[in-house]
Amino acid sequence: MTVALVLAAEADAGMCGQLAALGVRRVDLAGSGYGGEYGSGLLTVAAAARVAGERVLICVGATPIPGDVLARLLGAGGTTAFTGGGGSAGGALVVDDPDLDTLADAAESLATSPEAEDPLGALLGELARRGVPTRVLDAGPDGEGACAQVLADPIARDLAMWALGRDLAPAALYGISLGFGLIAAVWLTLPTLSGKAIGIVALAGSFVVSRAGALVAAAGRWTGPVLEWLGAAAALLTEFAVYGVLAFSAHTVVAGSAGAGLDGIAGNALRNTFAATWGGPGSIGVWRLAIAAMGMLGIRRLADLCYDHAVGGHGLRRSMMRRIEQTITLPTGERYVIIAVTVVFFGARVTFLALLCLGALAMTYVLVGSVLGAGAVGQLKPQESGGIGDLAAYRNDGKLARWIGGVVQGRLPPLLPVLVGLMVTCTLSALGLANLPGILVLTPVESMLLAALGSCHPHDGQRDWLVPPLLLAGEFVFLAALGLSHNVPPVAVFILLGAIVLRHIDVAFRARHWTGISADRIGFGWDGRMLLFGFSAMVGEAPLAYFALSGYLWLLFGWDFLGGWLGDTQGIQDTQSSQGTQGAGDIDGLDLIMEE
């Protein structure tokens, strides 16, 4: 490759150095990407495509793209793109030799069309409209592995083409996906193999439809931040529902004994092994494992969002990994395969054990890579101001935490007090909160309130992206241990913690799209919830508080979702124009293979 074109007013020196190191011998500045210069830049692209004679790399945005992303992009083969979030976030497109003439025609057509908000998206849409199959390496949280790319996406692409042909919005597909997930949860409650088989087929259908919804959203016809949250919420609700019904169904299998949750083809063979008692004997042990698996999933999801924010949308290095490495990170498709296999052969207890053990390895792998990655690309962190979109808005602080943080006026770095509070909370929870009489049950809450001292800090350190998921971990561990030690039915603990995880991630998605909240008044924040449940346990009313607050938080989830997210649907509109600037109206060329 000899030519790289940069659609930006001024190419960053770091980008030019990256391209030179990768073997690009000439870098041309094509234009800024907007207004009249947008048209002239595309005409430069068209002219270069006609004379290049070999692959052409087009970079959008002035900021550097991570070197590992560029290397992966150039080595992918064929016409391949890295969206990077589009627009000012930057991205790149490699066009293969056979597609250069089509690229030239597409660029000339777009040069005379109304300006596009996202030049790379417009170019990708026009190429798709002209029948060029484009492979999209899209770095997003919760990336998918081999199961999604090899098994689900071939069917999902056909389904996405069908949906686009009928103007079916991504929101509708996400709703259908959630419906399939709830159907799967119902069938998985049956102890028969035929019932479980139907549940697994429905779960696979939910995953395929969800992937199709993501492909339809990527086609560019519908825009808006709510689409990303709809996909994430539907996936989380589906998986939480499956965890809950698997734990609930465990009491029907030798309830109260060490064999609860061990059934299926070979489950009886494990009743005298460690698998039968890990987490505790009987159905209560299965519930503990289900709660832990849900917590691990929620904490990791929030950590992905925070890390993505910390490095400006460019740092999810695992999205560029080979498929074997993607599988190691245990994304959604791989988790569903584990659920399907273990439920059929061994039962719910082994399902949760496998999810926890493999999930712990995956989380360690991802966190180590993320910590190193955040340090490597820390210089790319955008300098933001305001409280609705910066990293501090991901914390889900309440009024008390914000007041405490205001006392030190943001001078205390946030990570150290969170680590101290989490260590004390986890230690006391492991020793048993039932052994803390009276007001002493508030000791873990007081230790976690140390984290409130950093609530007003800008969270601009290289490791400060760890603070929100650690806060969620502290709240989750405390409320799980408190409920299970104060005679709260485990199903009530599970339902409450599911609502709290979704509240944290809801708040994080709002901050991700600059509609965040500085203090969660109506949801009480992590600090308010911990105090409320601590006081309820102190006065002996923990079960009542868990039932009442879980109902309130789930009602809040539905009501606040409609008011805070779907109330903003004015931003979700059909961006397809008669000139075909996005090219979403013609789906014949849709072949988006998402390697998240």
C-alpha cells in the first residue's frame, strides 16, 4: 500500500508516524470532512482511487488511531473499516483493489450530496448501496467472539437485510430478542430435556435477533443514543432472567439437599463431589452462585463502559484480537454456549460454577489488558468538563456522596478511598454480617462512604476508570451478604440486585451520551441504598426493605427509562435521504461482519 488519505483539516503527527511505521510511504491530506471542504476531500479520494493501482487507506479525523487497530485493519484483507464511533472520534477504511473504481464513483456521488455528519459512515453506506461487501471492525463494549462471528452473524445478516427491507427499526428487533429471551427462561424452568432443548433454541434465537438488531443499527438508517442502551438492556435482562429461572428451578431437584441444582444427563454423578456443595448445600447454595454470576456480569459490563470512556472510545484492544483471544474473554455468545451445554448435561449448579470460574479468568485477562491499555493510550483521553458526561457521572452517587465529596472539593484522588472501603466491606461480608449486632451492621457502609470523598474529583487519572465498577462491586457484595444473612428470601435478594445493576448501567449509559446525572436523587445512589438497607437490618426489617425497594427500583427502571430515554426519541429518526448519503435504503450490499 502506498497511499493513505486523511479526511481532516490537519493530520496529527502521531497518525503520520503510525502510518509510516506500517509501511505507508505517502500520506495525503484530503480535506476537513465538512461543508465545501468535505466535497473537495471526497473528490481527492475519488482521484486517488482511480490512479492508486493498489489498496487505499482512508483515515477520518485528526487524532491517531491505536496502532494495534491499524495493524489489525491492514491485515484483515478485503475492504474493511474501523468505525471508532464515527465522526470526530475518528475511524479508517481500507479499500481493496477490486473495489477502487466503486470507491471513486461513491466518493464523487457523495461530493455533490448534502454534507454528512459522519463522513466515514456516509462512505460506508454508499459502498454498501453499490454492492461492496464491507467488513466492519467495530470497537464497542462487550465485544463478541467466535460464536457470534461464525455461528450467529451469517443468519443475523440475512435477518437484518429482511428487516431493513421492511423498515423494521433496531428497537423492534431488540424487543423481539427480549421476548425470545423470556420465552427461553420459561422453558428452562422445566426439568425435562425436551423443555430445556426448547429453551436453548429460544435463547439462541434471542441472540441471533439481537445481533441482527445491531447490524440494522450499524446500517445508519436510525440514529440516537437510545439504540445502544436498548441493545444492552435487552441482553442484560435476558441473561438475568435465565440466571433467575435456573436458580429457581433448582429447588425442584432434591430440594434442601446437596444435590439441588444437579440434574440433566450426568448431573447425578456429581452429587458426591465439591460441585454439589460449592456455594452452600441445597437450593440456597444455587441462589448464591446465581447472585455471584449476575454480579460478575454487571460489574464487567460497567467496567467496559468506563474503560471505553477513559480512552476516548479507542482503547478496547480486545475487540481487535484474534477469535481465540475473543473467546477467552467470554462474551455473550460463549456464555450462552456454556449455559446450553451445562444445563443439559449437569444442571444449574454446574452452569453457575462454570460461568463464575471461566468468568473470573476472563475478567482477569480483560482487566489486566485494560489497565495496561489505559496507561498506553492515556494521552488520548479527552479533556472534558461538566458533570453529565465525565467519568464521575458513571459512579451513580447519591446526594450524600456528592455532599461528602464537596467537603474536600475534589482534591482527593478517588481510587484509593474506594479500594480501602471495598476491602473492609468484603472482609466483613466474608466474616458474616449476621455477627454484627445493632449499629455495627453499618460498619461496612461507613467504610464504603470513604469512597464519597472522591465524588467531586474529575476522575482524570489513568486508573480512575476503575472507580465506578468498584463502587458497584462494594454495594453488590454488601447487599448480597446482608440479605442472605438476615433471612431475606434469596429470590428477593436476586431481584433487588438485578435492579441495582441495571440502575448503575443505566446511569453509565446516560453519562456516555452526555445526558448523565450528577446525583441520583430518585434512585438514592449507591450510598443512599446502602444506608437504607443497613438501617433496615439494624431495626430487624430487612426482608420488608428488600421486597419494597426491589419493587420500587424495578418500577423506577421502567418509568425512568420511558421518561429519560424514550422521551428523547426525537433524536431517533430516519436519516436516509433521497440522494442516498447514507445508502441505507439499498440493502443489496449489506454484509457487515461485526467484530466487536
